[in-house]
Amino acid sequence: MNTVKYLGLVGLAAAGLFAAQAFATTCPTAPATGTQTQGGPVCIAPSGQDGPNTGLNNYFGPGGSLIASGPGINVYNGQHTPSAYWSIGGTGISANKIVLEIAGNANSNSFGIFDPTNSANQLQLFSGTASAGWSTVLMNMGGGNYSVSYYNASGVFQSQTSATFGTTNLFGYYLSGPGGTFFSNASMNETGGTTYPNGMPHMVAYEGNNTTTLKTGNTTGLFLSNEFLLAWEDTAWATSDLDYNDFVVLVESVHSVPEPATLGMFGFGVLLIGAAVGLSRRRRFNIG
């Protein structure tokens, strides 16, 4: 076999191995309720402290109460990765809409985007007064400049604000409230026991499948492939019920961006395998 092809195949196999290891998760019981979680890479409880039939699967799974038609979403094993950082598509415009909010902190939680170079530099998309059906329009003005317009559930314009980030068309999402401030980049959050030693994922993402119709506020619409449901857990690990129904928002015309550190890990693994194979071949040819 050609050496280059051989090394390429070995590299791909190594990358697949590292990816499997990176996303392999042993699901725990929820710290607040003792309910067994399932799925991956984010482990989700079928219900939490809000009572039975309030889990993500009850709303978005097959036959869920927020599914107007179609197969619904595989909330346990249909998760989208990576989901730490995002960009807006070619239109430069991303619409956002609150779909579900079941939380004691609902009137206090705020949601928005943050600057990857300075997480304290944030642009709020929804305040605690916003509820299901409220929407915003986020515009990428270029050069790290963003503008957001706010609308209530009836589509009436409320206000507009802006912010400047240190990156061009790259941001993460955050949820902030009495329970703390949590980021789409799990490594920026608190650790989660032995399950998440490098940071608890407070957000889980689902990409549209083009066949499911969602109920969002007063409207229904097809859940398209450039749209994502972002479901959040709004309390820290020690008091979390891991049901991820505290705040669910639909974002559109965005795409996730792989983390440089993750790509670096895969690339480093490929280089190590390639170097080992090369050394083995040289030793074999030098014997005898």
C-alpha cells in the first residue's frame, strides 16, 4: 500500500478514536433529584424538579407537545456538536425566538452572546421579562460589531442595542441568572463531578431535520437545517436536575465553529500515529 495512503488511513482511524473518547460519557444521576440521565455527549434527565412530563422529550420528542407534525427530535442521542462557538451565515442576520422556559429563575434569567476574547463582553438577546414567543434579530455589522433588535410575542418592536467584540463573526452563547452565568463553551463552566471534570455542559444543541414542524409561540414552522434549538440548564452542577428545559431558544441562520483546541488534539494524535508508523518502518528496514 502506498505510504501516504497508509498514513492517511491510520490518521483517520486515530482521529475517529480520539473523537469517540472525547464524546464518550458515563451518564450520572441528577444531583438534585437522583433521576438517572441518558444520552450523549450531554446527559439529560427525562424529567426534573418540575414534575413528570416536563422533560425535553415530552416537548420535542416524537409526539411532543411542541411538535406540530413530523418525527420530532431525538433529544438524547440527536445532539449537535460542536456547540461552543458560532457564526452567522451569509445574510449577516440571525433571528432568535424563545420556545420554552420552565424555571423558577424565568423572570431573572438573561440570554445572549459573548465575546470569545473577553467573556465579560456580552450582548443580551433576551432579558428576564421576555417569555415564550418573544424574538430578536441579531445583525453582524462586520468587524466584530453586532446590533440586536427586540420584539415582544406580538412582533411589536421594543428597542435596539449594540456591542463590539474582539473577533469577527465568532461568538458563544450564555445564560445568566441567580443560578450563575453559564457558557456554551463547557470548559468555561464549573466541573460536573466525575462526569464532566473539564466543565459541565449547561447547553445542548439540536439542528433542524427539515421534516419536523415546531410550535414556537403563536406560530408553527418547519425546523430547518440552518436552525438550532439551544436548551439550557440554569443551575450549577451541585443543585442541577439536568432536565435542560429551563430555557430553550430557537436560533437561525447560524452555524457552529469547531474549537481550535479540539482540532489541535486530533491533529496532534494524527502526527503521533504517523511518526510512530514511520519509525517502525525505518526500524524494520534497518534490521539485518
